[in-house]
Amino acid sequence: QFLKQCRFVHQLSESVIKARKEKLEKEGPSKKKYPDFLDILLTAKDESGEGMSFLEIRNEVDTFMFEGHDTTASAISWILYSLAKHPEVQQRAQAEVDSILNGRDTDQIEWKDLPKLE
């Protein structure tokens, strides 16, 4: 099962890389002020003019696309654990959220509410 999931992830990355590589070959380098990560990987050359291999690019893309999820999940898990271990902090956090949501018909925090959180 694990290997099947790894193949799926690699195939996803490979399809993104191949599509971008084809686009670069047809249209040339992007005219954007700041090239994106994949454009940089595909066009980078070392001192001898060699570019990265497809496998090297795929490994970098895998890391870039999927490692952020792992980091986020770890951070959320740690926050929940810490709040559970410190109920007084959990109560203060709940009171802060309750004060922001006071009088609303919804219990969802909005983007504009974020600066109000301490």
C-alpha cells in the first residue's frame, strides 16, 4: 500500500514537471518578474552547463509539494496537545475567540478577524 501511494505521488509530480517542461520548450522562459520554483529547477545549470536530472527535479518537487502538509499537521497536533495540557490557556484562547464572534450568526473566524487575535 505504501509503495502504491508513493508511485501515485511521484506520478503526480512527474505530470506537473512534464507539462511545465513542454510549455517551456514551446514558449521559452516565463516573462514573469519572478520565476516560480519549477521554472528555476528546469532551467538551472551548473558551472559545466549541466541541468538537473529528471529524478533530481522530481525529488525536489515532491518535497516542495508534499512536505508542507506534514509540517502543518505536526504544528496543529502540537498546538492541540499543548492546549489539552494547559486548560487555563485553552480557556483564555476560547474566551478570545468568543469575544470576536460575539453577536454573529456564525462560528467561523474570517480573514479580517486574524489581526484581532493575540
